[in-house]
Amino acid sequence: MVGIIENKFKKKLLLGEKQIGAWNTICTGSVSELFGYAGFDWVVIDTEHAPSDPVVALGQLQALEATNSSGIVRPATNDTVLIKRFLDIGFQTLIIPFIQDGSEAKQAVEATRYPPEGIRGVAGTSRATKYGSISNYFKEVTKEICLVLQLETIEALKNVEDIASINGVDGLFIGPGDLAASLGYLGNPGHPEVKKFIKDAIIKIKALGKPVGIFSLDLDYAKECFDDGVDFIAVAMDTNLLMKQSKQIISRFKK
């Protein structure tokens, strides 16, 4: 029999280590693997804004497991069945999108816990248990699960105290794109008012004792966020990198 797998991302989070990540929206294990070998601390396998599902995400997770990067999944929504399926195939860290209040946070936590603490269904020979080989899985799994909740609206940040107070919430993640839209600056997450709102939110979340993450392809701004106390930042996205580099190459030959 084998022991439960340690969640490296959660361990670093608890130790206060800064971590940089990448966003994986091209649904193939080769891209996930590439990000892993590149050296990112964590890679988000996105199934909210990418044409993906647990079957596709499994291949991406398996590719990442051959690297030193931690595989994280973002389900399409805060859905108990989806969360169960991602946990059963072996994901230990989840970023749940569009959490608005404490009740939604509680729902997400309960989806990751077995009874009596939660409502996760029991599967004794899932991939997460190494098909029944991890003898202490049910006793030890909770300490290795890392639940990150995404705050993307003014409403969510108004309710941040209630969200952060739910036992089992391991971190909060700010989504600048949707937050900018919520503030009236659709497509402009770099607007000064949006940045001020984010900075105030970071300070508030840190004061509540929770690790905080954010997404930013603006590397200078990402550095500012680290300086402001952010613990983990996604600084790259596969589609953005591919398009940006392609246009740069083309521009050298076509005017």
C-alpha cells in the first residue's frame, strides 16, 4: 500500500512561499507538460473558459505529474458533481469561479469533504486513491485538498469577510477581468480605479489571514502585486503567448 500524495502547492502556500503560475486553456497534455517543464510552480487547467471537461483534464493532469509543477483545475462552475469528478481523478487543488457570498463558499467546501463534514460521494477505487492502493486516503485526504475561491465582482468583495470565515477555504483569488467589468471598465483591468480596488482587496484579504492570488499578464503589475502581499500569481497564458509571439514574428516579414 502507498501513502497519500502531498499537495506541494498547498504546502508552499502555508509556508508563505511566493509562487508563479500559468493558465492552460489549450486542451492538450503537451501544452500542460510544456508549462511544467518550463518551471512554473503551478498550472491551472481551465475548464470554465476552455472547451474542456474532466476527461480531457485528466490527460493534462497526467502530463503535469511528470514535472515539478502543481496541477490545479478550475471547474466551469461551483457544482458539487463537477467538483467530485475532478477530485476523483486526482486533482488536489481547485479554483472555484464566481463565488459571491458565504453560502456559496460553504457549498464549495462541502463538495470537497466527505460526510459528516461535507457531501462528497465516496468512491473507493478512484484514481485519487491510486485505485484503492492508498490505505489511509479517506482519513488523510482533507489535509491535502486546497480550495481556492475566485472573487470576481464588487458583490464578492463586499462579502469577503463572510467568504474567508468559512472553515476549509484555503485561499482567495482575484479575477481582474470580471472585476473590471463589474466596476464598469469592461476590457480594461488596468484602469487605475480597478487597480486601486484590487490593492484594497489584497490588503483586506491578507488582514483576514488568507493567502491571496491574482491573474496578470502585465509582468510589471504582477511584480507590484507580489510587493503588495499577493502569494501566488498567474503570469502567463498559452493562447496569449502563442498569439503574441506569432504576431511578433509575422511583423518582421510583413508590413
